[in-house]
Amino acid sequence: MPLIHTFAEAMRVIIDRLTAAVTGIGTQRGGLPPVTGELRDGLRARALADTPVGFVREQHLRTDQDPELLPSQQMAAIGIVQRGDPLLSRTARPLRLPEDADKARRAEEILIAVGEEARKVHPFKEGPGLNTMQLHPTEEALEYSVAVVYMPDTGWTTLYNPKMNNDIPRSGESTRKLDWEGCLSFFDERGKTDRDELVYFDHVLLDGTPQTSSFSGARARLWAHEWDHLNGKIYTDYDVVTIPIAEYRAMRAAEAAAREQGT
Ligand SMILES: [Zn+2]
């Protein structure tokens, strides 16, 4: 039907532009339409209709909003594969860009849609990050190497074929930091991991241009975490002691109270 065809085409243009607008790395923002709430809702609605999110929601009676659910159950309800599932041990296939640009965009679109669902059910301070290996491979695009990270100041950033580059020399003192980490695939607990505070990633733009980007602080931790996932690894594969989220929250609250009292 021509009308629906036209609408679908229009949505594709909007999604392409929005995808470009929310893809922070190496994307020229000039000339793109502003990312309005309406555009975001359009993207989400379309993605929800035919992605694991929509499917899982239909199957699981919208349980992600149920406050009685464990955090891991909330994440499972929006379509995120949970620890223990062999799917998490997969290794992502590299994209051939620009030939695979449609697959790359499609994977990104789904990841951001699912990531937005995660943001609705959990108040992230930093993140979330998400990658194709954490979703059920309901379509081919989700087998490829794509990851997204959300930060409050920059929104969603996407990397295609990210590969941590450890060959670039870093100056000065130790850049490692032991800090708390969580995973959408293991969200009932938190653990401390030792990560680089500055990381470099080689990746490829949709037009096939290779690029290297650096990330520091919380971003470095998030991208290192996603890089592990794309290689079939989650942070508990390291020598990490985890604690239940209730214990973690109580401890953080006590720390904040102590800081307020200046102790
Ligand atoms: Zn994770």
C-alpha cells in the first residue's frame, strides 16, 4: 500500500538521521535535524514493534515495570540475556564496512531501543552500555560487532567493530583504578574491577573509514566492559568478588552520608 510504503520510507529517513545524530564518534552533527523527543519516541516505537523488546514484552506481560521484580528479572524482561546463558560466550562477527552499513545501523537501532528500556527501569548515573552479544540473535544484524554507551552529557555513542588498542603508549603514572562495576546481564550484584582509566579503541565508521578514539574515566570502564562482552566475556570472569545490590546500595548510601558529615 503506497501510504504505508511512504510512511515506512519516511521513518527510515528519520531513523537514519537520528541514528547519525546520536552516533557521537566521528559523526558530523552539522546539517542534521535536532533530536527531539518526538523523533526519539518514533525510533523507540518502531524498534519496539519488531525487536526482542517488543516480543519479550508481549510474552512477559510488561513485567519490567513491576517493582517486585529483581533487577536481573527487569533486564531479562526487556530482552537482555542473563548470566549463565551460553549466548554470552559468543564472539561478535566483524562488520565489513561500508558493505554492511545496513546491518550496522539496524544493530545500533535495536541496541539503543533496548538501552532506552533499561534506562526506564533503572536510574543509571553513568551508562548503560550494551552490545549485540547481550541480546538474543533474533536477526542477523545482532551477530555483528556493535556496542553502544549512554552518558548523561553526550547521549548514546556507538562503535562499530571496536577493538581495544593497547599499543598506544600512555604517559606518566599508573592509569589503573579499582572501582565498582555492574552488568545488565548480572544486575542483582555489583563487583569491583581493576580497569584502565584511559583506553584507546580502533573502530570503523559506517563509510568504512578506520578511526581511533580515546575514552577516560567512567567512559573507559564502560567501553572496556563492552569490549569484553564482544569477546564473550563478562566482568565476573575476572577475579572479582561481588556483593548483592541491596548491600551495595546500603554501602553507597552510608558513604554518601559520611561525606556529607565531612567524616
Ligand atoms: Zn555487561
